[in-house]
Amino acid sequence: MSEQTSDESARKSRWWQWFSGSTAEDAAEPELDAAAPRELTAREVWLPAKRRMISKIADFLIDHDLEVLPATLTVAYECVTGGAPRLAQLILERTEKGLPITLGWIEEQRCESTNDKNSEALAVLLGRLEGSLDEFSKTTTGARTATSEYSSALRQHVDDLEGVGRAGVVITELAALTRAMMERSIAIETELACSERRAQSLQTTLEETRKMADMDHLTGLPNRRAFDHMLEREMREAVAAGESLCVAFVDIDHFKRVNDTHGHPAGDRVLKFVGETLNRIADARCFVARHGGEEFAVIWRNHTIEKAFRKLDAAREEIAERRLVNRANDSPFGKITFSGGIADVFAYPEKSAALKAADEALYAAKESGRNRILRAGESPDPQAQAA
């Protein structure tokens, strides 16, 4: 073996030893000096563990064929250290099914996890609010009890005043009772005021947390959780009022290409642009939400499917006519379009069937060329212009 080849082999060996958390020094048997034992430094104690951690993170990225990005490094670290047990379990299940682990899928799961955490925070706040209201109730009960006791005692002393022989004693006792009652009333009033302030503060925080739990923080639109609740409510109200109800799913065309070409921050700006455009058709009878990833959902009450179709198609045309530019490098995004599927909710026996019909219409629009809206059950026009 030549000297150059030997040096290269040695460098690779050293690199691999460092990356895998072991070194030549780790592998060698240390010489023990019984007479003068040396205390390990903090760096010597923690360095092997750090290297093993880096090795596990690298293995995670390599095993799942993920790019080395801040987002993937964070996910790998959380899964390796046990910081995201639910996500780690989902990744394991998906891997066992032979499905790929993509950045888009990971972001969707993390988004749902955030919503779950918000829901948990909401539950905690509700518990605190209920506790505060219980305390408030106990305070008012105490106030009522004290007032009742005071009234009974006062009535007894008034009755005693009829016995003139004991009038002086009764008046003295009555004065002492009144002073005690005044002191207790002041204390109860203070407690009531504190309980009221705590209840008001919790109520405000509760409303803010509920809004956060129902909001997609990128687009500012309601999220999937809010969409599910709104659809249930709109169905009840539409049935009660004898009105029609339509639902649509919208998906940005070739969104992965935008992320791959321009990066995720640019992709986020495209999501916000599409969300803002769709939100302009929202009103008291129209509800727009981000359903997840690059998909949005729309609900129309008291709209026929044709009227809903025209409004959604107008938004599609508005977006398709715009020419967006990536401000970071002044490079054009190209034509941004979306496809959609729309269904009449009450044309189906169950809500799930209507949602499935709208979803199938969306994918039929995708398969037939994109940049179009299809009604559920509608055959795509073969002459339509593909995106």
C-alpha cells in the first residue's frame, strides 16, 4: 500500500471513529496508575455521549433518506432523545408499512401534534376555570351562610330586647356581634373580589387559548379542528333552516416543486397568498380553513352547488392570473394554480360520504390536468386547458 493510500485510510478511520462516538483513545486500554489516579474532566465524561448522540441523529436521517435541514435535525433529535414519542411511533408504523418518511409528512404530523398540545392546554385551562368557579361558589355560599347566621342571631337579640331587664346586656352583645359581622363581611367582600378577578382572567385566557387551538398560525385561517366543528354546526343550522350546504377541498398544484425550487419559506408565502385569496370569498355564509399541508377547505351555507362553484372558480382564476416573484432572489415562482372538488353535503346520506365525494372530485381534477374545479360525480372536460 502506498503512503498516500495509507494516510487516506487513516483519515477515514479517524473520521468514522469520531462520528460513531469512539476514538483510538477510547479503544485502547488505559494505563492505570494506582498510585496517582486522575480525575476525568467534564469534557472527557460528556464527549463520548455527545458523539453517540450525533451518530444516532445521523443514522435517523440516513435511514429515512432525509435532507440535513434545521427541521429534519430537530425531528431527528426529538425522536432519538424521546422528546416526541408520538411522532417516533408514527414514523415506526409508517416505516413498517413501507411508506416513505418525507418532510411534508413530518410537518403535517407536527402540526397535528401542536393542535393536540393546544387542546391539552385548553383542557387544563378549563379545569382551572372550573376550580376557580367552584371556589367562587364556595365563597358566595359562605357569604349567604354568614348572612343567615347573622340574621338569626340578630332576630334572637331583638326578641330578647322585649325583656327590659336584660336590655343592657343584649345591647352590648348586639354591638359585639355587629362588629364581628362587619369584619367578616369585609373579608368575604375581599375574597369575592379576588375570586371574580381570577375568574375574569381565566375566562380571557381561555378564550385566547381556544382561538389559538382553532387557528392555523401560518395563514391566520381556522385549522382542521375548527373546520370539523364548523361543519357540524353548519349542518345542524342548515337542517333547522331548511337551507343547502356545500363543501369543497382545494389543493395547490405542484406545491412540492415550489418548496424544492425556492425553499420552504417561499412555499410558506405561497400558502399565505392562496389562503388570503380564498379568504376573500368568506362571509357569514362561507367559511374557509386550512385543512393541512397545501390543502384548504371551504363550506357554503344557503348556496347551491352552482353558486358555490362560481365563487370558488373565480378565486382559482384570480390566482392563476397572478405572476408571483420570490422576493428573496427575484426569481419567478411560475404559474401558481390550485385544483378543487366540491360536493352538495345533503346529496349524501352521511357527512363522511359528502367529504369523500368532494375529495374524490379534487383528485379527479388533479388527474385530469389540474387548475380546475370539479363537482362531485362530474366527468372532467377533455378539452379543458391543463395547468
